[in-house]
Amino acid sequence: MTLFFVAALGLFGGFLVLVWHRLAIAPHWGRRWVPWVVALVLVALTAMMFEGFDVWGTQFSPDTMRPVAWTGQAFLASCLYLFLGLVPVWGVSILLWFVLWRRDHGRDARRALNRVASPLVVVVTVALMGYGAWEATRLEVTRYEVTSPDLPEQFDGTTVALVSDIHAGAVRGADFTRGVVDLVNAEQPDLVVIAGDLEDGTAARYGQELAPLADLEAPLGVYAVTGNHEMYRDTANWIDEFRSLGLTVLENESAPVLIDGAAISLAGVHDREGTGRWAPDYDAALAGTDAGGYVLVLAHQPVQAESVQGRGVDLQLSGHTHGGQMWPLNYLVPLQQPVVDGLEEVGDVPVLTSRGVGAWGAAVRVGAPPEVPLVTLRRG
């Protein structure tokens, strides 16, 4: 893991050098102070980025550091579009160098290109970050109906709200969580399920950012499972924190949900990133369920449906993908997951995958607005 982080930091450092060179050196602005100013801006933004991962600044409150973390994480997100814009400009410059080799390698043409294209890439990137910050606030309810002959008549018309990927922490605080809770409660769902990745950080520092979850209202209960971010650190403390908020955390186990004497089974598993006591155990989760009855599985990642094939699962509810969060990352999601978002069949298991309510890193989404799926269960 240490080697991975060292390699990642090395790649990111190399990318920053590329950005600095394309913006400050390649255009040949003719001002000695330009490279220094660009370098200082990149260093400052990188320092802000690390605050979003609690590398420094923990002596201050999360509210105090939130603007710094927000700016730094937005810079991290912007690197995607800086890469997609500046690398092609670099490629064209290299092409001009070869094609115009007889005319001083096209020095003037390359300078003209870089003076126009490189600043344009920055302008477009900033515009996309502004749009993405706006889109990330457009939390909406999306409605689905899922039909199964195994559903008891008493449950016909039951509504289930799926909340996933809140990612409360350095960037998103209690006000954001409150907005999610208010939106869900306004729909008056019968059952609320939370499909992991509630947080980013430690429970001691960011537990209060999830406090509004205690106000979720659902007559059939509020259930939760872990996501991969719960597995990265402080797993036990986060699970204790969730339970202190009144959430029923399903740790590789199932619980009956009852209406007028009829029951369905709600099974929850740990995220597939978990190891040891936190590893997902599908056999244990489904042990108390009736394969001939209605079985609802709550699992953070849609790919986990591959592990419950042939087990009589009527519906799996998941998150994790964020719908790609920022275009064109949605085209990479299928490399890891069978579903990007929406309702699809994975083998013999219908899987509803939410784009999530929050965002990892920056509070930015491009082409993947946040959502709370509201599922109406139907017998048929």
C-alpha cells in the first residue's frame, strides 16, 4: 500500500510538472515572473488538496477548514480536464516540431498554439468545475417500480428509499446531510436503506457531519451497510457511530421486515473491500432468509450481485459507482462494475444502482447528477 501511494504521488507530481510547463514555459510569455507565479499557484492548490485527506489542518475544526478542503479537492477534480485538454495540445506541439523541422521546428507556430490553446484549456476547465459544482447540488428523487411474484400482498406498494455515497467529511458537512434527510423524509418512504460510503475520514473528527441521519423517518426502519470507504480506516468506530444514530447496521446478516404478519427478508453484507472480520460473507447474510420468499439484498457495490446468483434474491440495492461522477469516467465504470446506474439484471439478480447523493473528493459532478432512488415494490 505504501508503494502504491508513493507511485501515485510520483505520477501526480509528474503531471503537475507537465501542467506547469504547458502553462508557463511552452507559450514563452516573455515574463520571468510567470513561471514562478504558476508554480506557486500549483503548490498552493496542491497543499489545499491534501487538506481534503486530513494530511494537515486537523488542529482546526472541519467547518474552519472546509473552504480550504473544498478548493483543494476541486483542483484535484479539475486535473481530469486539464489532462484531457493539455495532453492533446502537447501532442499537437510535438507533431508540429516534427512536421516543421526545416523551419526551426515550427517554433513560432508552437508558441502561437500554446498561447491560445493552453489558457483556453484552463478557462474550459474552470467553467466545467463551476457547472459541476452546480450539478452536484441538484439532488433529485428518481422513481422505480420493481415487480416480483414472491412479494407478499401486504407489501404491494411499499416504498423503499435508497441513500448511498453521502461522503460526509472534510468537503461535505452536516448541512448537506440535513438536506438529504429532509428530501427523503418529504417522500415518506416505508423503508430507508443506506448502501455505504457515508463518510470520508474518522468518526472522531467527522461523526457530527452525519448527525442529521438520526432524524430519518420510516415506519419499517432505517438500515445500513458498509461501503469501501468505511473499510479504509476506523471501521469499528464508524459502525458504532451509525448505530448511535439509530441506524440498524447489517453486518453479513439479515432481518425480517414485517407488515400485518407477512414478512420479507432484508439481507446486508459488508463491502467487498473488507477483510478479516469485515469481509463480506454472503452465506451468513442469506442464512436466515427463505429462498422461496422475497429477499432484498443491500450491498454497496453492484458487482456483489455476482456472489448471490441462484440464491433467490429478488432485488439488490447498491451505490458506489456515482454514475461515473464526472464525464467521461462513466465509460470506465464498466471495467469494474456490471452496472453504471439504474435498474439492470446481473445474472438472475435485478440490481438497482444509485448514482449516490454526495461525491468523492470534490463536490463536483459532470453528467451524473445526484439522486435518491425511490423504489415501489409490486407483486406481479
